[in-house]
Amino acid sequence: MKHKLVYALWQVENFSSMNKLSLNKKHKNI
């Protein structure tokens, strides 16, 4: 159970960091 919670949190962190990267790329393209 604990591992699943940690994995879910890690996925959320990963997803948010990926979103920041894609946002940065969009800003650079403009």
C-alpha cells in the first residue's frame, strides 16, 4: 500500500515537471 502511494506521488511530480518543460518549450518557440 505504501509503495503505491509513493509511486502515485512520484508520478504526479513527474507529470508536473513534464508540463513545466513543455511550457518552457512553448515560450521559447514564440
